[in-house]
Amino acid sequence: MLNVALPKGRLGEKVYEMFEKAGFACPSIREAGRKLIFENPECGVRYFWVKPSDVAIYVERGAADVGVAGKDILLEYEPDVYELLDLDIGKCRMAVAAMRDFRDDPRRTLRVATKFTNITKNYYASRGRDIDIIHLNGSIEIAPILGLSDVIADIVETGSTLKENNLEVIETIVPISARLIANKAGFKFKSAQIEALTAAMGRNGGEK
């Protein structure tokens, strides 16, 4: 059995469709209910739904052979996994945003509010900018409005939430999309299966 960790939610449903088109269908996954694990012995595949931010942990620890995680998760937590394919879905970007009238003063330490401390640290270190990271878990847009931070570093899809709060993107850190990842040990033992899956999904729209 190839064990596959799927991210719960809309992205996971799109991802499953890609697996289905690649020849790894599991009809029971479409049935209504609260089940989390689904098997199709004929295709040799077992799927399970997990929180999107946990997919990489299941794969790294070997509970899943493969899974789908956002590039933001891979950059932030740096799990020891193989990144096999850019699925070209779930596209957005990691960006720096600030109030519309913000002007950066390089003589001052820049206060950055973010959930993504590792990505933010690495980005500003590469630019030689001195920063003070303020780690927040939600409603990051409020931080500059209340004077807690100068800027925020966060995922931006449409940018509508920023606009509504009088914020705008001032820099893009990195583009984000969903990636097919594999457990390193599992890849050795199931390389034929995983390579066949990767090739089939690549034909269905992903990019190596």
C-alpha cells in the first residue's frame, strides 16, 4: 500500500482529483461521513486526511509515503523529505505588506509581525536588514494598524483583506504552490510506485 497524506479542505479535494486522474482512485473518499482513512487495495493506495500544516510531519516521520504540502510549510519547517513535484495549484505568494503611507528607515530595526518566522528571518538575513520578529498566530493585519509592527510577512492570495485594512504589498518574498513530497526511506522501498505516481501527476499538470 502507498500511504498518502492529503491536506483537509478545498486544496485537498483538488489534490485528490489529480491523484484520481493519475490512476490512483479511491471511490470511498467521496462518500459523505467523518471517516479519515480510505483504502483501495486494487490500486494499492491508502489515503488519509490531515491538517494541511501536519502533512509534512506525517511524511517526514514515515506515517505517510507521500503527501501534498504548501511550499510555505516546506520553507518554514524545513522537513527532511524529498520534494518531487510542483502541482501548480494552491498558488499564492509570501509577501511583506505595510500601511499605505509606510516608508522604511534602514537606520531603525524593522519590526515584522508574522506566523512564518523562519522564512522571514532568512529573507531579511539575505538582505542584511536588522529586524525584530513578532510571532503572531492570527489576525496579523491588525499589527501595523495598532502600531505593534512596522510591516507583516504573510501569505497573500487576492490581497482583498490587505486593501480592506489599508495595507498594501511592498515586497514579494517567494511564490507559493502545492508540492508533492515523499518520505526518504519510503522512497527507497517504494520507488517504482512513487515514481509512477509522480510521472502520472506530472502529465496531469504538475511541474518537476
